[in-house]
Amino acid sequence: MAVNIKFFSNVKQLMGKGDLTVRLDPSRIYTIRDILQQINWSEGKDLSTMLVEEEGVPRARVRIIVNGKEIHYLEGVGTKIQDGDSIAIFPLLAGG
């Protein structure tokens, strides 16, 4: 099972790349929370504190999109991931 993740803005800078393909065990069910942990483990980059509150909900200033739908409207970090899904992670930008 493979999932493609695209990073934008300061998340892209933190990762040092714009995208990543994560290979997962097809016999398991994965969620966004699992994907964030997988990135931490495989890439040595801890996105959890940047993207997710301690309670496990996405931070208000971050958007995580799965196949064009914001996880806020799905099951949050509990949103299940399937083979071939596309995930986009980006912060909201503000200006003044």
C-alpha cells in the first residue's frame, strides 16, 4: 500500500522536500494519526507538534486534505487512509 503526501510552505521547509511516498503494510488499517507517526519514524521529522494539538485534533492554523477533502469534515486525525490516497499538508498563511 502506498500513500502520496505533499507538503507546502513551512511544512515543506521542515521536511526538506515537497512530497513523500509512504509505503504501508496492506493488511493494516491506517489513519492520519498513523501517517504522521510514520513520517516521524521514517523521516526523523516530528510533525505532530506542528500539526496536531495534544488532544489529537489538527491545529486551527493547519490544513490536512485527503483526496481533496479537509479532514475536519471527515473523521479528523482518525480519518482512514487507503491505498493510493493523496494527502496534502499545509499551514494557513496570514498577512498584514
